[in-house]
Amino acid sequence: MFACTHAPQIHAVISPVFPASARAPRSAAGFSLLEVLVALMIFALSAIVLGSTYVNILNSYEAVARGNTRDEDVAFARAQLLAQPDRAKVEAGAEFDSLENRHVRWSATLASTAMPDLFTVTFLCEVTDMTKGGDAQKTIQTFTVLRPTWSDAAEKTQLRQAVRDRIAELQGTKKK
């Protein structure tokens, strides 16, 4: 009978490059200082980008609001022009104080067309914002409007006769 006299031997594997005292223990949890600094830098950059985006959006809203109020002032001045039945008062223009410390001044130049009671209007409106140092913003619009009350009686009669003559000429009833 054979008995085994040799017991198996277990050898511990120890790394010859790093001694056991130089290695970090496996039970240590947490981040290194470098990882924390990189994370803080990424957070700071993203906060800066989001903050500047938010400020730009607020500035855009304010600019749009200023433009809307200016457009409302111009529309009100144009409504004043169109509601005025007297040609002399239209050509003289008008001015008024609007909300939020703005001053509006408008004037118009009227030009008769070949049709009676039809006018080409060149409308100039200046909106001055007193809170911004009195800087005036000008708006010029040109449009055509039918206003019988602005017509001169003699000019209206002459234009109507010219229209009758053109119609008769097109119909072939007028002699040249």
C-alpha cells in the first residue's frame, strides 16, 4: 500500500513590482482629488453656458417688447391720420405722448393720383423714448387711400372728366 507522503504546497503569489505597503487598499471608497476637480470644472462651464443663455433670452424678450410698443405707437398714429377728415390737418401732422414716457410725432405728405379721391400717402412717424436719452426712431410708410373728404372740388371734377374721357376712348365712342 502506498501512502502519499507529499502534501500539496500552496504558494502565495506576491507581485514583485509593487510591495504590499505601496498598493492602495481595496476597501477605500471615494474619488481622487483630480476627479473631483474635473467634475467641478465641467459643472462650472455648463452653469456659465446656461446662465448666459438665460440672460440672452431675457434680453431678447425685452427687445421684442420694446419693438411691439413702438409698433403700437406707430399704428395709433396711423389710425389718427386715417381718422382725420380734414386734409390741412393731415398735412400738418400731430404729436402726442404715449405710455412709458415716449413722445410720438407724425406727419404725412399727400399726393393725388389719376383717380379721383385716391391719394398716395407718405407717412412719417417718429417715436422718441425719453428714458433712452431722447433717441428718435423713424418709420416711413407709403400707402394708397381712398378719401373723398381730402379732395379739392375743382381737382375732383377735372379728374372725373379725365376718367370719363378714357372710358369713352376705350369704348370707342369718343372722337380723337
